[in-house]
Amino acid sequence: MTEWLETPITEETAARVRGGVLTRIRRRRQTRRVGGAAAVLAALALAFWPAPAPLETLTLDAPPPPAAPAWKPIPTKPPVFTAQAPSRPAERITIYTSDPDVVIVLVADGGEE
């Protein structure tokens, strides 16, 4: 069962196996280097990625509010006096005609309603 351990190996076979192992080791190292370089490049890309310009925040200093007006009482309307003429009786003018059934009465407005 273990006789293959004791069989002699030729130099050519040993060199081929050694070359295959070294090739695998080189590939692994190369893969690690490429992966590391990609990670470093990704970190650098994220670190130096152009950030969007910061938004400007404009703050306006509001002027002070106007002073409250001084309290003044609301002016009242002055009382309105209406002039009234003293009432007087209406003036009547009566005109009698020759016909006893016809009488003309003229009434002038004297201020009474």
C-alpha cells in the first residue's frame, strides 16, 4: 500500500511538479496583489471621489420689527346737529269764482308734513 512512497522519482518529474507548485503559488500571490491593489484603488476612489458642492445656506438678518404704535383712543365722530326750521302752518289762498260751486284753493308748503 505504501510502495509508491519508495519508488524513485525522476528529476524531470520532480521539476515539473515543482514548476506546477510554484506556478500555483505565483498565481495566488498575483491574485492577492491584484485584489489588494483593487481594494486600495477602491478606497482611494471613495476617499477622493468628488463630493457634491455643499449647499449654500443663506441666512438673512431680519430687520427688527417695527415698534408698536402708541395707543390712541379712536376718535369719535363729532355729533351732527341738524338744523330744523320751526314749523309753521301751511298758507292757503282761496279764490272764489262767480260760480258758487267752483272754489279754487291754493296751498303753499309751509314746512308741515
